[in-house]
Amino acid sequence: MIRIANWLLTRRCNLRCEYCAIVQNYPNKPDKYPDMRYYYLNEMKTEQVIKGLHKLHMHNPDMFHLFYGGEPLLRKDLYEIINHCNERNIHYTIISNNTNEIRPFIKQLLKKVDDQIKGFTASVDPVFHDEKESGEDRVKKSVLGLENLINMKVYVNDVVAEITAMKHNYIYLYDLLKELSKYEINGDVTFIDIAKTPFYDFSNITDVNLLVHQTAQLADQFGKIMKDDSLDVHMKEVLIPAMWDCLPSNMDCEIDQSLHNISIDSDGSIRLCLRIRGVYTPSIVTVDNLITSQGEINTIAEAAIKRDKQEFCEKCNHTCQLMSKHIEQTNSGPEDLVHIKKREVKIHG
């Protein structure tokens, strides 16, 4: 059963982050990989998105949907998609860069959905402390999006900060999570990863020296995070140990063994996963034909994903599949994406 659906509602974005290739053409792309112009001309229409949501909701009413981009707020019809979800009690979060340029679009969206947004997620960089200061007077340098995320708490209960840590800043993870927790903002921790092939199209970084490894400093950060019950950290007891185990980039999600997490590209095609586009799956499977009329997963989709996994995946360090795998194995609900039972976990330095 599918537990999580990742929607790339658009590949348009107001930013051109150097580490992201989702809105850029990248060099040496495979012959079968379309350029950005294709995605701009073939973006899903409102009706196609809503039809896909309806079919997926019939398959699993408890499915959790993540609305990515590009920047999803650039879709003028986003309010129609959100209203559809609200009316039918579909679980979701909107994942935005939440920059000042996007804030007016967020305000417009809030008006058109009567201030009813179930979940909102945005990036926040690890906090850096000015070591020249001390104690309560320590001055934290600015954190992209933090102020805007705090403002979103007025309208949205489930606010999440997506944190991508790198070599030079992972030592501030605990401090950032402590800061976010003060405002009841849930922290979702990830690490920078690399594009091992041109099909890893969420990243255009190829330098393996940028990967974060298991170190004593990182073990110390993870240890403090695990011990501090006051922290509001996304699926801490499941994801933190899993991230440690797969560093620097050795996660095998086993999506080919059980399809509980699917990703939909902006043209409506089904991808291998959120990180890797693949070839066979997007060529023959769309959000329209993913689910059969009986509400079952199309066997063609499962076969295509299995083939793409075998040919194009060289592992990663992202834990997106582990969230749905946890729900699948425990037969729990979408609320467990944030709140799960505490268990004893050990991080070895």
C-alpha cells in the first residue's frame, strides 16, 4: 500500500540554488532525459492533479502528500489543490523556499483557502553562533527563512523546518533544533548528498569530498539530540540512527521490494523515487494509470520501478523512504510522520 506521495507540482522556481538541479538543465544528461522547456510546456493541469489525488485517496485515505517544486507557490491553481485536500480530509504539507519573494504568494493562498493550511515546510540553515559573544547575549547570525517560518505558526499548526547539514555546519545541528523547538517548529534533518549519475536530478553536486562522514563531532551532536526530550525533531527515534548508519551515502531504501512511497514529476509521470527519475517508470507510468480501477497498484508500475532501481540507483543518504516504510511496518497512521513511540537508540562515535 502506498503511504506517502511526493508531488513535484512544478519545476519552476524563483531560486537557482547551486546544489539543486531540479530546475536546471545539467551537463551530459542522458538522451532520454527532457530539458526544462519540456517540463514547463507539459506541467500537469489542475484537473490532472485533482484526479490523481482522488485515485490515490481511494487507494489509501490515510496517504500523506508532500507538495514540492521547484516552488509550488508559483502555481496559480495551488489554492484549488489545497481546497480539494481540505474538503476531503487529505493529509498534506506544502514544501516552499519561503523566501521574501514568495511571501506575497503565501498570503494570497491563505486568503483563498480561508487560512486553512494543514502543513507547511521550508528550509532553514544550521545556526551559527558568534563565538565572540557569550551566555544569554550570544548573537546568532541570520538563518534563511526562520523568521518567516515563525510567522507561519500563526496560520499553520504543523510547521516543519527542513535542515540540510553540511561538513562546515553540522556541529550546530543541536543548537538549531533547540532554537526551532522554542517556537514549536518541527526539525527535519538531512545531509548534503551527491549526484552519482545524471538521473539523481535533485542534486548537481558530484564531489564526494563534500559528503558528511561518521565523526566523533557528529556522534556528539546526535547524542545530544537523542537525549534531549524537549526537542521537536521529525521521527527522531527512527531517522537519526538510520542517517548515521547510511553516512556518507549508503542508504538502500529497497523501494523495489515494497512500493509504499511514490514520486510524481511535474508532467504527471511517476519517477523511480524523489531523488532519481529513472527511465522506464516515467516512460510508461503516470499518476493517471498508477492505480487500477480496483484501487490496486498497477503491476506495470511495480515492474518498471524495480527495473529502474536495479539499473540507476547507486544508493543515497536520504531517509524519505524510511518514513513510509516505518508506517507500513507498524501499520500506523500519517500522524506518525511526526509523533512516534520513543525507543532506545544508540549512536556509536
